[in-house]
Amino acid sequence: MTAENIAVSLLPLQNGVTPEVADSATAVAVVVAYFLLMIGIGVLFVKRAHASTADFWIAGGTVSLRVQVFAFFAAVVSGGTFFGIGGMAYGFGLGAMAVFLSAILGGLVFMMIFVAAPMRRAGVYTVPDYLKLRYNSNAVRIVAALLFATFSWAYLIPQLTAAGITIDFVLPNVGYGAGVFIATVVFALYVSVGGMWAVTWTDFIQGVIVMFVAVAPVPFIIWDLGAGGSISAAIANDPGFGGTTAPGLFLVGLAVTWVLAPLGLPYFGQRILSSDTDRVARRSIMWVSVVYLIVFTLMGVFVSAGAMAIEPNLADADYFYYAVLAEYAGPIIQGFGAAALFAAVMSTTDALLIALSASLGHDIPETMGIDLDERKETWLGAIITWTGAITAAWVALSPPSIIALMITLVAGAAASGLFPAMAIGTWWKRANAYGAIAAMLAGTLTYGGLLAFDVMAVENAEVLVSVPVGIAALIIGSYATARPGPKELRNFQKFHEKKPDQSITTQADD
């Protein structure tokens, strides 16, 4: 498949079949009840969330392992995974799906081993906070904050696209566009009033829902078509389903992007910082990886195969799950399926909104010397939450491609701009502020330039150039300038020492 063919295949909502819910009223009742539950949780935590900035941004850094596993799982899943894993299989074959899934798992393992513990030991509110301490530089912090805010906002677009698709399934008369804005209001409402406490507990509930509902259609598909029969029927409708129709370079770029992206995607860092200890941070990622592998192997293989066997002419690959629901489930189960899709979308969207508002409402004002008390800072975060959500929703009205490719596009930018300074800088003592800034700017600008001028012959291959450029900039910039000073080295050592006290750093401590 050529790059041109890939580009054509990624255009959303082409002529084809768009599945709809069997009984809209029943399904809508289930979804509305779910929305009210999420808003209710936000209201429940409004007082606690606004008690301090630590509570608003990272739930006080006190989230236990049991809660964090499901909350982290829900955040990792996202609309991109729930739609993207199976959508990748439906659009490009099981081989592409296997690469996508394996790369995400590889990124989680990479984060668990190399970054989670040092970051949590820093005892800060945000990842730019962590980078400021690591490099003893406000300049590093403000560059990182701007990049995190940009990536968080851009990553919101595919999540809201997924929400619009879901409402389009449940309420076809309302349509995709109105669905995007309905979902946006719900998401922004409970995040702005409940902060990270609301995000954590809604994500906990959403993680449990997603884990079960993602695989719920599998028994029905196997009962009807058989385990091997579903795959055989899918291959009969699309001979490329058993392998992949995507170019090799496309898959290499996809793999590199998702192995490195968790180090740069903002919502991963916020979840780590909210963990009770560094041990909780590491162990939660370990268990998330296990659950993620089981759930999305089953979903990616059997649900996408069932969709291809039932309906090979979907208008958009991202509708694969709804095609199966429309075939095998009644309106109540379809409503729960739609709620689960919202759970996947909301669990990442709310974490992104927190990361966005933390970067703009905490890191940048503090770096610029603007003295905000805790009440003003949390309310500024709420205003930024609404602004970011509404502007992202506006762009999501005309999404640029299928969801898996949109999230990969943003993940590639995050990997290019933040991986060297985050991951390599965490372990390489010689890295300094000049090298970190050079890496962030060089990686991001190279990636953006390759995309803007359509330099690469195959999509997703940009990271194969931009990530090495960022790494080279970190090395050259660090060696070309002075060695890290005593304070940088003390902070570096601090991040790698186990210690019983992992309390959150206050603004006064800075």
C-alpha cells in the first residue's frame, strides 16, 4: 500500500455502513445515567479538590495501588485504544494491530523500569516541575510546560472524536457534531469542579467498566462463528486481514512512536505523580500491562474479526465495535457498550484536561513569578480546562483521520520533543539544562517540519528521524556547555535514592 493509498484509507466517514443502536431511548437512558454518575462524582469531590493545589493537580499524591491500577488502566486505554486497536486490525490487518499493541506495552514497561520511581520521588505536582528540579532551570520548565500543554490539547481531539462517534451510534438523529459538544460539556464539568480526585475515582470506575465490556462481545462471536471461524470469515471478506496491508516503514514508525511516547504523553506523568509512593507507581504500571495485554489481545483479534466477518464495508474502521454490538446485543447492552466507550474516552480526556490545566495554570504562572494563592490557582485551572476542551471540540468537528492515526501523530510529537530530556536525562548525569532545551526544541521542530513539508514517503516514519535528532541535540548541547552544577547533581541523586518520605513539594519549597 502506498502512502497515497494510506492517506485515502484514513479519511473518516466515507460512503459505507454506519451501525446504529437498535432502541435509541433505552440505550440513551443508560448513557445519561452514566453521565450523571460521573458528574456526581465530580460534585462529591469539589470541596476536597479545591482544598489545595496538590489535591487539585495530583489528588494529594496519595492514590493507593488498588485504585491506581484501574485508574491508570483506564487512562492508558483511551478512545484511541478502544477504537484504535481493533480499528487498526479492521483497517490494516492483525499484523498492524499486533505491532500497535506490542509497542504500547513496550512503552509501559519502559516507563515502569526507568522513569516511574525517579519521577514520583521528586515529590512535585507536574512533569515540568520534575524537569525543573532535574535540570535546576526555570527555562526548561517553561519550555516543557508549553510542549505539554500543546500535546495535551492536541491529544484531546481524537478523544472527543471518539465521543462524537459514540453519540452518533446511540443518537443518530443528533449526529456526530452535537455529540462532540455534549461529551465536551460533561467531561469539562466534572474535571473542573472535582480536579484530580474526581479524575481518579471516575477513572477507577471507568477502568472496571472498560475491562469487562471490551471483551463482552467475544463469547457471542465465538459462539456464533467459532474462534477460528471468525478469523477465517474475516479473511474471506478481506484477504489482508490475516497479515497486514500497511508498509513496513509505517509499522516501524508506529512501533518506535509507542515505545517512546508514554515518556512524553502528559497524562501518564500525572498518574505517576498521584501515586502514594514510587513502589505504587511501578507496581500499578506492571499490573496495568498484564490486564491491558489480555483484554486488548482478545478484543483486537476477535471483535475486529467479528466486525469484518459481519460487515466488511463500514464507513469508518473506528465503528468496528458498534458493528458487533448492533449484531449481537440488545439495546440495554448496546447502551452499556456505549457507556464503556465513553469510559475509555473520558478516562483519558479527564487526565489530559488536568495535565493541560496544570501546565498552563501551575507551571507557567509560577515560573513567571506570578503569585497565585491556592484558591486562585485551582480556579484558573478550571477556566483553562473549559477553554482547552471547547477549542479541541471545535477542531474535532472535522477530524483529520481515524483515531488510531491521530493519537499516533500526537504521540510521535511527544516522543520527539520530550523523550530525550525525560528518559535519558533521568539517568544520564552529564545532561544539563542547555542540552534538555536543545533536545525539546530540536525534536519537536524536526517532527513538525517533516510533517508540514510531507518529507517522509510513509506516514508515522517521521519519528525515525526526529527522535535521533532530539537525542543528538541533548548530547551535543550538554557536552558543548558547562557540566551540571552541585544542585543539579543533588537533585539527580535524590531521584535515584529510595526514601521513606515522599511528600509533595510545596510552592514554598520551590
